[in-house]
Amino acid sequence: MLLDTASLYFRAYFGVPDSVRAPDGTPVNAVRGLLDFIARLVQDHRPDELVACMDFDWRPQWRVDLIPSYKAHRVLEETETGSPDTEQVPDTLSPQVPVIDDVLDALGIARIGSDGYEADDVIGTLTARAAGPVDIVTGDRDLFQLIDDARGVRVLYPVKGMGNLAAFDEAALREKYGVDGPGYAALATLRGDPSDGLPGVPGVGEKTAAKLLTAYGDLAGIEAAAADPKSKITPAQRRRLQEAAPYLAVAPKVVRVADDVPLPGFDATLPDEPHDATALLALDERWGLRSSLNRVLYALQR
């Protein structure tokens, strides 16, 4: 089981009231919400291995070099932070992230990232290396591209808050989007994604992208059809695709989840007891995490 950790703690932050606080009044809603979610995942799915995948670089320069608008709208002005490319996050979430790191480490849950890469890329790499089935837990649709029935790779996607997960396999993906896993990356490239600063091809939305992929197979097939005056692509679509050729030349690499990220050695085995019980007790006392920690520990020991 691979957790898209930032995606999940963002959802926890917005799904759990900020009235959930430490003894000193500091909000810990993201910490508590994430721990409760992990407890439920372990309880319901009983994974043998669990990895919390981290964003060591939320906006990698190699992606920005290809598409400068990539996540640009999320960047705080340099004058506000003193440094460039600082991600804009709620003021009361940022202080909770180091607490999440410390708690996961004390529990003994593997927490893995790679310099210059996003958590998506860590997940892609671990999925490529996996010898058995993989459950990817994320609120980010980009990871739908990894779904692969033959290898037992599916995505568990929170539909509403953190309590309701939809399991996406190839059948569910085709039913909702009309494409398979690799096809989803092509669909996302054509459609674009304002939340990631990806412009897409103007006038080509999700349904049109799916129809084009059904008709022509992949991006290369669509571009070839756009260049062929005898193809059945409409004049408007032909013009838009041809005008978007510079974007289509680089966007697939930006959208594609990397599968060859250098990773440190680690043990993904789900622990049945805390790695550092003393540190965990200190974190509990400092941040008031008792009930959430108890739920995680109970799930791990079963």
C-alpha cells in the first residue's frame, strides 16, 4: 500500500475541524485526521507493506523547464517568503507537517521521498518495482495512469472526505473516463489540469479527449490524424491540435509519472509495534494525539 501522503493530509486538514487542537491550542487536525485514516486503511485492507510517499520537491525544476506554468499559481511571491518556489499552503497546516513526519517515523511506518521528485514519482517507481499487487491511496487523479489489472495495481480514491473510498481498477477507469491506465495520462495531457497549471489543448475537454483516444489510439495517433487532411478530425479540432503542437511535444513527460526515481534503502514491512515508543509517547504528550495513536496501534497489532 502506497500513500500519497501530502494529498491525504491536505484532505485531512480540510475534512477535520481545526477545533481539533493540541493541549497548547495548536491545531493538529491534519495530524489526527491522517492517523485516523491510516488506522482505517490498515484495519480494512491489511497490507503487508505500507509506504508513506513524500514530496521532497513539490514542483520539480525539470517539469518547470518543460512547462513554466506547472503549479506556478501555487507559488507564494518570493517577497512573502524570502525564497522562490515556496508552496502556498494554509498557515495552520505547515506547522503540522513536521509533526506528521515525526509520528510516522516513531511508529516505524516507512516514509520515503527523493530529491527533485514528487510523491507521484516515488509511487510510480515503487509500483514498477513491486512483485505483487499494489494499492495506491491518493486524492490525485494523475495516479490513475498507473492502474494495471495484469499487475494488480489499483487506486483507492477518497470520494467524499476521508471516509468513503472508491476502488479504481481498469473497468472502473473505463466506465468513468473511457480509457485505460496509460490512456489516462494521454487524456490528462489533452484535457489539461488548471490545478497543476497544465493548459491542455484549448477546446478539448475530457469527453472529446476520450473520443479522440478511442478513435486514434494514443497521442501520436491523434497528432498524425491532425496532420492528415484525409482524417475525420473536425477542422476546429485539427486547428487546435496543430496550434498546440509545442505543448504536446513536452507535456507527456510532465504528466507521466516517473518510474525510475533513485530511492534510499528502506523496510516497508508494516510494524506491529512502534519503532520508538519513547518518542511516540513524547509526541502524544506534546500534541495530544492519544485517541488517534491508539487507533493506529490497535490496527497494527491485529
